Amino acid sequence: MPESFDIVVMGSGLGGLVCATIFAKEGFNVLVLEKNNQYGGNLQTFVRDRCIFDTGVHYIGGLETGQNLYQYFHYLGIADRLRLKRMDVNGFDLVTFDNDSNEYPYAQGGENFVAQLSQYFPEEHEGIKRFHGKMKEICQSFPLYRLNAEDTYQWNEDILGLKVSDVINSCTSNPKLRAVLAGTNLLYAGMEDKTPFYVHALSINSYIESAWRCINGGGQIAKLLIREIRKHGGKVLKYKEVVKFQVEDGLLRAISTLDGSTYHATSFISNIDPKKTLDLIGNYPIRKSYVNHIRQAENTMSSFSLYIVFEPQRMPYLNKNYYHFKDEASVWGNIDYRTADWPAGYMVSMNAKSDNDQWADGMTVFTYMRYDEVKAWENSRNTVADTEYRGEGYERFKQEKTEIMLQELEKKFPGLREHIHATYVSTPLTYRDYIGSETGGMYGFVKDANHPLKNYLPPRTKIKNLLLTGQSVNMHGILGVTISAVLTCAELLGKEYLMGKINKANQIESLTTNDPLWQRLT
Ligand SMILES: Cc1cc2nc3c(=O)[nH]c(=O)nc-3n(C[C@H](O)[C@H](O)[C@H](O)COP(=O)(O)OP(=O)(O)OC[C@H]3O[C@@H](n4cnc5c(N)ncnc54)[C@H](O)[C@@H]3O)c2cc1C
């Protein structure tokens, strides 16, 4: 007899896990199905030479008590259990350039952000202040970022159509400051002629409010959410790749997994790439305009990451990230790189550890990489069941790119090579296979200020009991995906009801009396 659930969530990325936690807390009979052997999607970590690496969570914002992500995580029952390290208050991100010894800081706290940056651009103080003010203002117009249940922003084209490059240019004419203000755009795969200002503001402002690293990696977010789901009676299963939908009379009746199991539910939530979700719907007739809307959506750029393991006690731990560029033009030009100039910029981050603050075990460097650079190997797969060797050519490609990246890194961190024990690499194919995104895109669908609604994807689909969640629905990032998941759940629970619960969340209520935290709090 096939098992039947109230809600089946397909995919255990952050969006899927947040949805499952909410419904489990609300008393629904919930099941999560994950194709991989590790839960969490981009929250996954991996270990090489005893060094823990994050794949998609270098840092998180908004986690100070009372801030927005803290309150969402508080409701979910995980905020006070996360092991976090606050990043450097006066410069959690540094934007740097070849041939310029200055390290331009992004500081925590609005006034501090303006003050620290103004030290490098004293004559631009008013412009920096104005830019920060505009970021705050636009965040305020997104109700769920201030934990409010109003529903007004989705269709406001004045907000959605404003470009970040235009806002920066309106605040300063100083070319270096323009580059610095845009310098963290790897966080949202920024495009000068497309990226809306709200994408920048929602991503960056939460870090300015407070910036944190996960001690020993972001995988703890997935583990804690799964613990909550199970505590509330939900089930979470791995090695369960969803391969087929059974749709009848406009309803998803059942889904099948690769191992031959079938699951029935009243409602289904897909955390799988929306294009892959369409593939699963198969030939069932749904409105062509809807299908085209998803099929034609532009995927965000993919990435190349270099994971460096250091020899013990050789490389000091840096409690900040670097966004480094060859020059000012590379800040926006990086994404349209010419292969001969790659990489025009990169981001460097280190893992926080519990036992040692002085030395770094390793460092992650990531930059853009187009899918077509690895297309030659696209028919090889690196799947759970079959870790197929992609071949000599691919290994050579990775080595060549590693060498180029190390040469670039040496410019900013002279002598770095001498500290290296080993290097590992991920490419767009890695993300394609582990996350299941079409071309290994980093952040879901591109948001385009020129066509604000073109890539807007609501959580409701044309199949009545199938909802979408994840980074292509609304926003990417830990905060963005959490809020997207709340919007998905609100479709069934009601936004006012759910936001009421989130705002009134009380950690003690969600604990059992024999939980150590309960004992600490009472
Ligand atoms: C390189 C990189 C760096 C990043 N850095 C940061 C950062 O520092 N801070 C930040 O806030 N955000 C960062 N992000 C973004 C953030 O990690 C993502 O926005 C977020 O984790 C995506 O969550 P999601 O819910 O969309 O799920 P995803 O992570 O996309 O997960 C989808 C899940 O579905 C599963 N799945 C797919 N197909 C199937 C199937 N057929 N059956 C069953 N399961 C399936 C996958 O295995 C996966 O577990 C980064 C992302 C990348 C790529």
C-alpha cells in the first residue's frame, strides 16, 4: 500500500526544509524526499583533508536577536542553536583592486557602514549616506523583510524596475566609489544593465545589519531544521530522487522515486529547479504561456570554486571576506568575462572553526564560470549512484583553471602558494549534478529590471495542489529563500495567520521539557 501524506516536499534545499518545518509545526503529516546522500542542497558541506568546506553559505546576515532572519529562524526553532561567529564589525567584506593598496570596508551597522567607507572617500560622505538610506528604504517596501503580512510590493514596477547601477551612479560620480558600492555583486550575480536595486538591497543590507559565519559550516542549518521536522512527526528521506509525476484532472495524484517507491499526498511542494519540475509534469497539458514563462527564464551565471587546504598553522584566519578585482571596470565586467582575461574578479572566504581562531584550515575562492566552458563534459555525470570519472580532459581543464586562479590570488595574497597543502575544484557541472539545476546556475532565475515581471514566478502552479519553493521563487540567499518558503506556505496557511505565528514565536513553547535548552531557559 503506497504511503500517503498531507504534504510531500521534493528536495531538501533550504526552501524545502523551511516549508516542511512550518507544516510539521502546524500539525501536518509531512514527508521530505531528497535525491542526494546529503541533505540541504546548497547548505551542504564537504570535508577534504579534515577541512570543512561550505558549498553555498559563506556568510549570513540579519541574525542578531530581533533582526529579520533571527525572528524567522526563532519561529522555526533553530535560531538559538546555531553556532555562529560574528564577522569583523568594521569590515566584514573588503573590496580590493590590483594596484591599489586600500581595502575598502563594508562595516556592520548602518552608521558604521557610512563612517568606515567615508574614511576612504571623505568628500563622498553624503553620497554614501544617501546610498545606504536608499537600501534601507527599499528593504522597507518589502513587507516580509520587516516581518509584516501586507501584500503590496509584488506588482510595484517603480521598485522592481529600478537598476542598482543607476542608483549607485545617482549617489556618486566617483568611479572608485561606484566600483566599491557594486563590489559585492558576486553575491547576486549582478549585471550592470539588468540587476534591480531591490536584489542588491535585500542581499547586502542584511549583512550590514549583522554578518555571521557558521562555525564548521552551514550544514548545521539543514541538520537543525531536520531535527525540528522529525520532532514534529515529519519524515525526511535521502536517496529518493523524484523521477515521475502522476497528474490527473488538474491534480498531482502521486509521485515516484528512482527506487520504485510511490508517494501520495494532498499537496506537493517542489524545491526542485522549476524547469526540472516542468519536465516531471511531462506531457500533461498545462497552459502554454506558463510553460514558456518557465522554459524561457534566464538562469543565473554558474561558478567555479577553488577549495584550498592549508598546511597547519601557516595561514592566519581572516574573519572577513575579500571581493577582489583587476580594476574598476571588472566589477560589472566580471560576469561577461573573456576567457583570456578570466578571472576578472573573485571572492575569498574562510571557514570559521570552533577550536582555533588564529589559523585557517582552508579557504574558498569563487568566481563566475559559464556553463559552455564545461559543456564538452556535460554527458558525464557525478551522481550518487555513479561517480563517473569525467575524463582526463576535464581534469586538465580544472588544473589549468586552478593554476590561473592561483596566479591571480598571489597578486593579492603574496606567498599564498607556500601554505597550500592541497586544492580541490567545483565547476558548473558539480552544481548541476549535486543541486539539480539546469546549468549549475548559482542563484536561480535572473531578475531583470527592464522586464520586472518576466521572471517572476509565483509559488502556485497550474497544477492545483503543486506549489513551488526555493531560490527561483522570489529571492535567493539564506534570508531570501527563507522568506520565499514562508510565502509558499502562506498559500495554504494564510499570510496573516503565518506571520502572526512567526512574530509571536516563543522559543520555549517549541521545546520539550527534557530539552537542555528548556532547562537553561527555565
Ligand atoms: C557558490 C554559492 C555561494 C553562495 N553563498 C551564499 C552566501 O554566502 N550567503 C547566502 O545567503 N546565500 C549564498 N548562496 C545562495 C544560497 O545557498 C541559495 O540561495 C539557497 O541555499 C538555495 O536554496 P533552495 O531552497 O533554492 O534549494 P537548493 O539549494 O537549490 O536545493 C535543491 C534541493 O533539491 C534536491 N533535488 C533536486 N532534484 C531533485 C529530485 N528530482 N528529487 C529529489 N530531490 C531533488 C537537490 O539535491 C537539493 O538538495 C550561495 C550559492 C552558491 C551557489
